[in-house]
Amino acid sequence: MIDLAWDAPGPGVWELETTHASRPWSLFVQDLYVDAFARGFQQGTARYGLMLSHIQPAFVHGYFYMPAPSEHLQVHRPHPSRFCGRSPACIRRSALA
């Protein structure tokens, strides 16, 4: 019998994604999906002005995990100068949000 370690893929809380992925994924698809998912999510959030950059999924023994929403994400919209400084990209993104 093989003992598998079910360690979290990173710091914080992770959620097993069972709605769209109820079975383990092949290694081939895992390698393609992680970077493509994060890149696509990042492009979408930038386009629509969300202050969240991206979500970086991970796999443990073929099962798909997503990081849980963090408590540090702000629910209210603060003034851009509080978090953007003089970054033009951040100010543009804030204006879209």
C-alpha cells in the first residue's frame, strides 16, 4: 500500500474543486491547464478592471484545487491612491472597476 501525503499545494486555505473536476486529471492536462488558467484569468480581470490579478490553481495527486478567497481582499472600493501610488496601469485598472 502506498501512503500518499495530502499536503496543501501552497500557503493558506485551498478548496477541492469538484463542480467541474470530480476526478483526477491526467499529467498532460495538468501541465497545460495551470499556467493557461492563470494567464486567461489575469487577462480577463485586467480587461474588466478587477483589482484581483489572477487565481493560481494547483493539483494534488491529480485533483484540482483552488485557493480560497482571502480575507485581505477589500470589499469596499478605496481611493486608487491608497493602493496604486503613481502606477498608470493600476490607475487605469481602478478606473475600469
